[in-house]
Amino acid sequence: MKKQVFIEQPPGYVKIGSEHKVYRLKKVLYGLKQAPRAWYSRIEAYFLKAGFTKCPYEHTLFVKSGDKEVNQTTNGIFICQKKYVGEFLDRFQMKDCNLANTPSKFSLKLHKDLKGNKVDNTLYKQIFGSLMYLTPTRPDIMYYVSMISRYIEEPTELNLLVAKRILRYVQGTREFGLFYKRVKNTIYWASLTMIIQEIKMIERVLLVMSLCWEPVSFHGYLRSNQ
């Protein structure tokens, strides 16, 4: 908030000996009409500083380009994030690490290591966030990134080793990505599956509505049973 706001001392909370004084608002409180604007100004400044660009048509949309590499050919479109992988591996000092053939050891089951040595959760969160941003083009690591997210508040050395193994795997597979093959007059299995799922979701919604509502015959409106 750019303007200074002063309020009178509320009844029952008047300070004896300072009845003539008022309170000065230090920060915007929830519920004030200026709060949404102040919050937007703060988040806007953060995004612009981080290299995002504000959409001229939708002011709440911020876009950052350059992390995804797109290669379009006559056979299809290949999308990867090789450059981004190199950047965060360098940031975590894992650029020259030993490579791993898999994101984790076979049949690994993580658990809350109560007796393990705690590690810096800020570093752990940064690794998780970097890997999470990579998952749209790397579905092969999505399960393992979700697995390490369970211990993001109090990570131990064991959890950090598992997270770093994912980094070692990504280091050796930074060329991986998604390839969308160009096929004419063909419905992909994934697309067909999504259509079926949407139909099932609509059916469930209609079933719930039929249980919660009943028709009123004399004018045709719907009336709740509750």
C-alpha cells in the first residue's frame, strides 16, 4: 500500500494515557479493499524480476520462455529441456557427477527417517522444485519426484541421497524429451482414454445430481432435498 492509513483505537482497547493517539497501519490486512491490489503489485514485481513477461491481454498471466527447446520436423515435434537441465545441475554442483542408469534403486521404499540426520530443507526444496519443473517433458521421473516430495519439510541424508540420484539420472538422460509423432486421421490411445474419462466424470456428476435433487412436477424446477 502506497498511502498511509490511520485508524482510531477500537472501543475496549484504548490505551490509558494515550487516548488522543491513533494506530498507523504497517501492512495491508486481509479484508481491506486495497489488499488484492497490494498483493498483485508484490507478485508482479517478483515475476518481472525473475525474468517473466506479463501478457498484454491478460494481466494475471506471466510467461517465461527459453527453458523448453522445440524441434519441429516433418515427422513430428520433439520437446526437451536440455538447457534447463544443465543450468540447475550446475547450480547444485552436480554437472560432473557420476551417472545413474535409473532414477532410483530397484524396489526402493522411502519412509520417514526419524533417526536420520537432518539436512538443509531449503536445498532439498530447491532440488524438488527444479525437478518438478522438468516433469512436463520428462514423465519418466514424475513418480520419483512425487516420492521425494513426501519428506520436503524434514528431509534427512537418506532423502537427499535419493533426490541426488534423480539428478544423476537426469544428467545422463538430458537429451530425453517428448516426441509428438505426426499422424493423419488417427485417434491416439491417450486421446481416446481422455474422452472416456470425461464421459465417466459427467456420468458421476449426473448421478450425484439425481441423488441430491428431485423434480417438482407443478412447474418443472429443481428443488434440493437438503
